[in-house]
Amino acid sequence: MTTRYVLAAGAWMVLTLLQPGSSAGPAQAQPAPALTGQVTSAEEGLMEGVLVSVKKVGSTITTTVVTDAQGRYRFPGPRLTPGPYAFSVRAVGYELEGRRIADVGANGPVTADLRLRKTQDLAAQLTNAEWLASMPGTEDQKKVLLGCVQCHTLERTVRSTHDAAGFLKVQQRMGTYVNQSTPLHIQVRRAERLLEMRGEERQRARQALAEFLSTVNLKGGSTWPYELKTLPRPTGRGTRVVITEYDLPRATIQPHDVIVDPDGIAWYCNFGEQTLGKLDPRTGRVTEYRVPELKPGFPTGALSVRFDRDSNLWLGMMFQGGIAKFDRKKETFSTWSLPPEVNRDMTQVNMTSPSSSHVDGKVWTNNNGFAAVHRLDLASGKFETWEPFREGVAKGRNHNIYDVIADSKNNVYFTDFSNEHIGRIDGKTGVLTLFTIPTPRSAPRRAQMDASDRLWFA
């Protein structure tokens, strides 16, 4: 069985298990189901690709499986312990008839057939991808929204009644918030990033977006002036999966990155609060550790969490202007603040690269506030800084250094998320080299280094 840990937006985490037979390896005998049944509707009869979820009463863990071509779902025996479980489903366009509870026992499988009916509120079920497919507009108009849907639901936008002037005010207000703000935890930006559009250029872009959004919402009435389109449900191999979701203790927790230590424990950084979280997938128990605050009054939260060779965890502390190391065995933090000349109000330290720090005692990090790469010398506590785009071929363009990834010799590579560049800094000489990706504006973002020191990036 293949295990994948997947990030989920909101205060929960997801563990995905591909069932035997879903990968290239030989099929294995599946365990006897603890809970099984068929899903049907008047419109379709037996329904394939329906996500069927159960949550034990009083538990924080939700388990989901997907119906096969015969409309049958099966929850593997080891996944459910005896007790009462409440059902929920996901099949766009449908909802579960009534509330269903199944009592799972210890003496064999329990059967519970489910009946679905057409939903009365299709819009409430659409994903961002389905909203983008539904709304009219050019590719360039919709492409602007790709920078929003990483965090936001479009449902709030399309259900609004703003005209263009109203949407312009919304953008202006949102521009004063940091990335990790939510309606439950708004944090104000202390200074604008130097890499952002400004002046007339930004105003034109905001006006164009405001005018487009005012044509796809409910400004003109109670229904949308376009057909709501849905994506197909999973079929075939796509149905052979078990998904486990873990509720986190508060709705304000934002698990941005999730990594798994050698003991099988999942760790997550909190994008909006000064905590590091630990989750035991076997029990669902969550433990939180308070991250030190380096710049009181500045926005809180961390974007990335990564391991060094000893499986200690390193955080990019964003607007706190530094990086943190968490000793997994001692359960203690060490922190390093950037020096004052680069620790400005817009400084945003998102990523760290500690994987090869044992080579020379140095850790790489980035600065999203003004497109810089920093390197920390652990022995002296001093930082070095490179600003790759201050001069040369890429000068004068908007740049966003998103990721930093070290190879086995602790040379670092970085991605330019605003354009089409991969950069490299030699760990011994400090020489910087820029490589241009053939696809213009391809926006390389996250990256990984394989065992042969080849960089892979999205």
C-alpha cells in the first residue's frame, strides 16, 4: 500500500492511502470490509465515483472511500474501530437523503446502502476549478484569479453583489493584508513588498479585475448569467483510494507544509500563528509547540518546514524576519534573526534549505520581500546576502524568489516564481548563475533535489 501525505487548506490534515492494485505493483488481497454498501440515485441508478465519508461519533478522524463501477463502497476492516459512525458524501450535484448512522461491530461487516437526491444548491458544491470553467471570460481574465484560488474560495466572490467600484475597494483593502490573513485572523502588512506592481500599473490591473468580477457575480440578480459546469467524478483506478482527514484543535490553524519524520509522525507549520504542530496519524492526537516571536507587532506564522540530516525541523518565519530550528528530541527552539540592513518592514523569510547544512555548517534561506537569498553560518550566527536581480539580464522586471534548494555539496538553487529563471549560487565561491527556462513566464515555484543532484521543479 502506498502512503501519501497531502496538504489541505483549513484546519485539518489529510492522509491518502492508495489501495492495493492502484499502482504499478502486483495486486494484493484486500482486507475484509468493516462497512460496505451501494450508493444509488433516481437519476443514475448505481453511482460510481461518489466519495463516501464516515466519522466516528466523538472522534476527530474522518475516513473516506470512493464507490466503484457497481456503486459499491468498502471501508477496510483495520480502518474502523467498533462504534457508531455518521455518513457524509461528496458527489457534485447530489446530496445524501437524510442523516445516516451505522454501528460498526467487531463481528463482521456492516452493510448500509445510501440513497442520493439532486441538490437544491449546486453552487455551494462547486470547486474553484468548476467556477473558473463555468464563468465567461478570456483566458487572460481568468488567469489573474490563479493567484487567488491557492487560498481563497471563489464562491464568496461570485455570490457577492459588488459592482466594479465595490470590487476595487475590496482589492485595495485586501492589499493591506498579509498572505496568511483569514476572516478569522486578519493581519495587516507593515510595508509593501518591493517586488509588487505599484502606481498606475497596479491601478490598471485592479480596475480590469474589478470590472471582470462584476460580470460573473450576482450584481444583476439572484441567479448567475451563465451555466454552472461540473467536473466528472472519479472512475476506474481513481476510485481505489482511502483518504483520512484529521481535525486540528482550532479553526485558525493553517497547516501550510506537512512533513513526516522517521517515526511516522506528521509535522506541520502554522501559516498564521506562532506554533509548530505534531500529529500522530495512529491516534489523531495533536501537540503544539510555541514558536518564539522575533519581531513583536509584526504578522505571525511560518510558511515552510523542512528536515536537516538529523530530522530536526527548520522553519521560515516570514514577517518575523528570521529562521527557526526545532530540536525534535529536546523539543526546544533555536532562532536566528536577519541583520538590520536586510530585516526591513517588508522582509518575508519563507523558505529554508537545511538538508546539506552538515557539509559546511551553513543554512540557506530566501527573502520574498525584495527578492534576495541569504545564507546563515551556524558557527558565527552571521548572514550573507545575494540579490540576483539588481543588475544584469533580468534587471527591471518583477521577480519573486520562492524556493531555495541545496544539492549534496550545499550549493543552492532558487526559483523565480514571477518569471522564468532558475538560479544557482556556488557554496564555495559565491558565484551566482542564472538559467532561463524555455517557457516564458513559466513561474517555477517549489523544487526538489534528487539523489543525483538533479533539480526538479513545478
